[in-house]
Amino acid sequence: MGKLFLVPTPIGNLEDMTLRGIRILREVDVILAEDTRTSAKLLAHFEIKNKLTSHHKFNEHKTVEMIARQIEEGKNVALISDAGTPGISDPGFLLVRTCIEKEIEVECLPGATALIPALVNSGFPTDRFTFEGFLPQKKGRQTKIKNLATETRTMIFYESPYRLIKSLEQFAEYMGPDRKASVSRELSKFFEENRRGTLTELIEYFSSKAIKGEIVIVLEGYQLDKENTDDE
């Protein structure tokens, strides 16, 4: 029986690709990619010429059984996403679950992900945090934010540059304009930016400029001691 490898890929800077990750991608029989066009450029950079197959959220329900069968027949398969660690706001969960159910060995390599650098950069507590991924675009969005208003752990969100202002404004509406936050943009890339401040300050700052790149928002958790002080 073969094995499934989850291989993180750089979120921006190609130097973040690990030596082990390169070796695994060269050795496996099949590489599953979220976007074969994007991944082809990465593989070409590291002179990796293995077979590349499409595996994304629109076809993964139909293909997981076939892929698992290939691994059972002896093929080693690697799963990569466009950037970062597969399964983190990217396809991967269904395949991993299917392999585990079939007692296929799964090995996840450590490597690049956007949420941890953004968290550490924020200056907020890192001992307890919750990763919320992308907020719903429409249905359930406000309810989700309302339910998180009293979350005491540091919160991490992924967001598109087109919805950054909307998210910050909704956070300010339901969590208060003085709630502190950190916005990380283009992590590991040439124009990396980490901006910290209150939600009001961040809204003012980002409203005055063109917003590009991948976004991570880190929100300060609800402060119970502050509420007690206010009551006094």
C-alpha cells in the first residue's frame, strides 16, 4: 500500500519551500493540486516533473474514492494547495478522512501557513486562539460575528482584499470600535505589511489606500476584566 503526503507550499516566498517537501514531490507517483496552472509554475521552479492532477473543492467529492484506491494499489500521492498547508481553508479534509477510514497512512509535513505568522506578529496572546477561516460571504455572516463578540481567545480570520473593509466595519459594529486588531497582508512577499490598531484606526487606514493581496485579520479576544472595570 502507498501513502498520502500533505505537502505545504510557500504562501509567497519560494525560499520557504522545505527540502523535505521538494524531495517528497519528486518521489511520489502523483501530485494532486488545487490549481494545476499555479502548481505547475512551482514545480517547474524546483525542477519537479511528476504527474500533476487536479483536486479542488468542485471535484473532490467525486475523486476521493478513486485516489484512495490508487494509494491502496501502491501509489504514493502528494496533495498540495495553491499556497500554504492543504486542508487549512483549502481542499484536503475529505481525502484525509477517506484515507483514515480505509487505514491508509497519512503524513503531513510541517511548513508554510499564513495564520501562525499573522498571529505571532499581532502581539495578541498566542496561548489560546481560535482559527475561524473565511467568514460566510452572505448567509450567516452577521450571526457568526455576533456569536464571536464575547469570544475571549484571540481570533484569526482569512479575508479577501475586496471584503476587508466590510469585515472590519462589521467587527466594529458588533464588537466595538475600540477592539484591537492586526491586519497582515502579503505575508512573506516583498510588500508584506502588518498593521495594528483599533478597528476604527484600521478602517480609516485601509479606506485610504488600494488593498491588494491575501489578508489575515487577527482580533483581540473579549476582555472580561475590562467589563468588570467598566461596571465598577
